[in-house]
Amino acid sequence: RRHLQHEATPPSKIPEFAFAFDIDGVLVRSSDPLPRAHKALSYLQSQRIPFILLTNGGGKHESERVADLSSKLDIPLDTSMFVQSHTPFADMHEYKEKTVLVMGGDEDHCRIVAERYGFKTVVTPGDIFTAYPAVWPFSQQILEHYKSFSRPLPKPILPNEPENSLKIDAVFVYNDPRDWGLDIQILQDVLLSHQGILGTWSNKNGKSAYRNKGFQQDGQPPLYFSNPDLLWAAKYHLPRLGQGGFREAFEGVWAALTGGPSAGVELQKVVMGKPHEPTYRFAEKRLIAHRNDLNKGVGGELDLLKRVYMVGDNPESDILGGNSYKSPNGTDWASVLVQTGVYMEGTVPAHEPRMVVGDVYDAVQWAVAQEG
Ligand code: G3P
Ligand code: MG
């Protein structure tokens, strides 16, 4: 196979193909860069082959994570080539003036991201727990930790004065919750409340509603998950539970409380992130814009983007998403599965990739050879 030579002079035109790289399990394992990630990306940059990073991860603002990854991988990166799980939340302007509950991530980093996206009133489970420690009896031993970064609630919880009580208008899970117990309890309180008013219990949501002849929502606030991953590749050698694990745990509690799907009480939710189509459409727009930017530096006619190689480690998100995405521009998305993350070498992947390779450098080598 052709070796990846850093040609002295990069091509005069931006090629007709590009890459979308998953991050965890492809470029890094938690904070450790994978051995040949730098080599793969620096080759692409030397050849003006466009790429973006497309991750179900998150937890910090795009600018922060990009700076972090850029130094870890020793590769110049900017936010125009970076899509993470909660990036699309920044465009959900209808909630910017409302009161939103933001869940997940370290301390209150995700609150800060939401505020940088323009959300004016952001509440976290830590804020509620700090204001009302009795809300979750089993996290008292880390109450001091929560106090160190929580903020006063915009309104108190007054069950007897619903009109003056804290009301949650929407819930966003930005990243993996750290305290599943507290977060499941708070999420249950919000979703089974009357109209999102904390401290109330609606007899119109959940099983009781079902017993009252039919499940009808009592203004249950919308619930957005940013990442479906049941498993992901962290530093440990075996895959770890991700945000999808938290959601499944919550769905178990929801079913026990309300009867759940088998009783016709489906949890009303929106799950975003790979493999879902809106995420790939969002990513393709970003990639095309980034490729156009690259071309500004070169000039001349830019041919249509013919193919995107989606390089990932998780068959359920990267490969399924890459295989099922139908580009409105007719761009062919070719999924490439690496063996440095969730996928275990020698097993049959749940979704058939265009190609299976060892690591990200092999993926680039194979794709470049395909393009001739
Ligand atoms: O929380 C991160 C994990 O879900 C996987 O991220 O980069 O493999 O899509 P990534
Ligand atoms: Mg991954």
C-alpha cells in the first residue's frame, strides 16, 4: 500500500474527500493521546485534506475542549472543525429565556457552557441539593463538595405556593452525570411534577395518570439527552458505561414508578448525538464550511465533496451513523472501524463498516489509497 509521504509541496487543490474522526477510542483514551493520532492528523493537514472531530463527548465549551485536544495531539485545531454532543443545544433559542435544568459533567462546567450558549437561567441538581439537602438522603457525604460550586436557586421550592415555586421548563443532559443517584432523583421529581414545578407531584403523569384512563402529560418539561452511548472507551481496557447507561438506569426507575412502555407510559425524550441523523447533518454542514475555509487559503474552484470517511471505534454510534446517513449533497459517507476503542478485535461488529483497520493511521492510509 502507498505509504503516507508528506509531499514537499501540498496539492494545489483541496481534495474531493474528507474525514470525520470520532475522538474517544480513536484519537485519545480519556486524557491519553493514542500513539499514531498525531501522525495521522498532521499528514492530512500537510496534504490539505479536510477533517472534523465528531464526538458524543462533551462537558466543556467547544473552545476549551479544542484547545485541550490541540495541545494533547500537538495539532492545530479550531472550533470550526469540532462538533461535540451538546454543540447543537446552542441553537435551541426557544429555551434561552426559560428556566432549564442542566445535568452532567464535572462540577458546574456544563452550566457554564449553557450560559455561554446564551441560556439565561440555568439550574443544576447540585443547586437543588445544596438548597434542600433532604431532597436526596444518600449524598450527604458529598454535600460540601456540591456547596463549593453550586449557586442559589432562582426561586425556592414552595409546594403550597406553586405560583412562586421553582419551575423547570426543559431538561438538558449535557454530559455523563457523575452522581447518578442524585440526578435520577431530581429528574424524577421534575418529570412527575405538575407542569415542571419542583416539589409538586402530578396525578396526571406516570402510572396514576394511566390508571385515570389514559396517560396524558401534565405539562411534563421536554427532556433532551445529548449522547446515546451505552458504552465508551476510556482509559480502562474494557468499555465503560456512558450517558446511555445513565438513561437506561433512569428508564428503569421510570418504568417501576409509572408502568413504563409496557403500560403505555413511554418516557417522553429526545436523544441526540451519533448515530442520529440530525447530528450527521449538522456535522456535514460544519465539514463543508471548514473545507470552504481551507480553500480560501488556496483559491480556485472547489469541487463538490465526494466522500467523507467516518472513522470511529463504536459500531453503535460511529458505524451505524456513518452507514445510515444519507447526505442531501449526495456525499458518500464511508464508515471505517478501528480496533483501539469499544470494538473488540475478532468480534463481529453489530453494524458492518466499509472497512475495519487497526488504528486511526491505518484508517487514513487505507482511505488515501482508496482515493488513488
Ligand atoms: O462521553 C464520551 C463517550 O460517550 C464517547 O465519545 O468521542 O467516542 O463519541 P466519542
Ligand atoms: Mg469513540
